[in-house]
Amino acid sequence: MPADLAEKTDRYEDLLAEALDAAEIAVPPDSPLGDAAAECEEMARSYLEDGRHFRADDDPVNALAAFSYGHAWLDAGARIGLFDVPDEGHLFTV
């Protein structure tokens, strides 16, 4: 595996894991928005697991894609107000 692909895959896995730890659901859990937030969080966690599975199978391209998709679910949820996230830093584009 090229070194730059390995580095990028590592970085995106770490970014997604850190973003999942930082994001907190900001809407009432028993509301339709709460359901949407839970779904976004579950999709992000699933993509993190999928990426780790792809990586274990020596498939870094799909691992990187999975980590990227997972982060996109969280970032989109943060943008529309489903999650409280840090305003500063590198985790989110809010």
C-alpha cells in the first residue's frame, strides 16, 4: 500500500472516531429529529466499523471511503443542528 494512502486512511479513521466522541445529540430523543440524529449517529458508527473491516481485509481504498462517508453523516447532522459539536478545530465544517 502506498504510504500516502496508509497515512490518509489512518487520519480519516482517527477523525471519524474523534468526531463520534465529540458529537452529542442536540434534539429531543423522542422526536422525529431525535430519530434522525440517532440514525445519523448509527450510520457513522456503522461506516467506522465497515472501514475497520475493509482495512483488516487489506482493502484501504474502501476503508478510506467508508471513513469518509461516516464522517459525512456526522457533519451533515451537525450542519442541520442535530448534534452539538465543537465550533473550533478540525472535526466539523460548522
